[in-house]
Amino acid sequence: MEPFNPENLKRSTIDKPAAWAQCLSFIDLTALNATDTPAQIGAMTEKVNRFPAAFPHFPHVAAICVYPALVPVVKQQLQLPGVQIAAVGAGFPASQTFIEVKCDECKRAVDAGAHEIDVVISLGTFLAGDHHRVQEELVKIKAAIGHAHLKVILETGALTPEQIRTAGRIAIEAGADFIKTSTGKMEPAATPEAAWIMAHVIKAHYLKTGKKTGLKPAGGIVTASDALLYYAIVKEVLGEEWLTPSLFRLGASRLANNLLTELLNTPVKYF
């Protein structure tokens, strides 16, 4: 794997408006604040419902991502087909709780209506060198959530490049449907270098097994330029077939407005 160099990405060949519009369809519209209320999450969900009428020429977001206790609000109000309900779980964002609690929380979120669960690897356990336990926990969580998709956060800002590679392999081998950079609760959050490494881990596993794993950069992805950079990384390393919501997501809260602003060439504050 070559070291990451943004100058080597063929961004000049990308049709920016088309890519920006496509990036809208990759967004996990995220609200993960301690102050989130049912009314606020309900209002956000209603904006997602109304999006096709407000912006008929652009694709809707991929998912709404909230805390487990707010999943029922989204479940009750979401009417737009194709939008997934995602919940963080397993002691997010620190993952410093008992495996039984992690599994129960994730299962309860799915029972409440979540289609996808975003969990953090047991980072302290990983850094202590007990990689087997980290993988074993993820296997148990995957079993607990049944048909739901498992998105595993590596918290790459706390890891070296080699640790990112190792953590990514552990997560994929444990059954992760996506590997994700960050919680957004610590710095640095998503970085292009981390996404580049993770994309190569995904590619290596795909070439070895034929299994496609998704990539989700998240945390600090705000501008249209940010989105285009991660789009270019996925296109360069994994190819066009990964440029779909089933294999590529962008975790963000402000990105959708900024993409719409670029596409319409006027300030948009819809979400």
C-alpha cells in the first residue's frame, strides 16, 4: 500500500456537481447530543420525510443516526422509503462497559426499530493488546443484533497506522458490515489518511474472500470539499462499485446543508 498522498487522487476528473449530489445519498444524518429531545429528533425526521418535495432533483440521505432511546421517535415518524434507522450502541462512545450490557443495548435498539447499529471497538482492550477479546465481543454483538447491519468504529484518532490496519482486520473478520473511522467525540476525528488505510484493508479482504465491507468516514466532515476527498479515496482504492449507500457512508450533521449550498449556489439551511 502506497502512503496516502492527496495529490495522487484523480479529483480533477470527477464531475463535482454529480459527485456532490451522490454524496447526499451517502449521508448518515446524525444527532448524538446529550441535549437531543424527542421533539428535535422528530423535527429532523420530518425534514427527511419532506426532502423529496423540497429538493426533487437530489437523492435523500441514507440514514438517520441517533441514540438508542430516540430510535422509537424516528421509527414512528419516518415515512420515506429507503432511509435506514441507525443507532449507536454498546456503551457508545467509550465502549467501557460489560459485554452483556453492550449486547442487550444493541438488541434493544434493533427491537425498537433500528436497521443498523454503530458500535466502538473496546479501545482500551485493544490498546492493552487483547485483540482476541475485542474480536470475540464484536462477534457476540453481531449475533445479538441478528439481521441488522453492524458498523464498527475504530476511533482512528487514537491509533497508529498499523493499529488502524489491525483493528480494521479484526472488525471485518468479526462480521462488520462497515468499518467506521470515528465517534466524532474525540480529536482527531475522521482523517483522509485513516480512510485510505481502511479502504485498503477492505480491498485486501475483498480480494481474499470476495466479501464486500462498507466504509464510513465520520466526524468533522463538514464541507463539500471534505466529502469530495473521501469520495475520491473510495473511487481510487475500491472503485465505482463501492460508491453506493450500501457500501459507503458519510457520518455528518452539517454536510447535507453545505452540499445543497454548493449544488444550488445559494445558502441552504434545511436540516
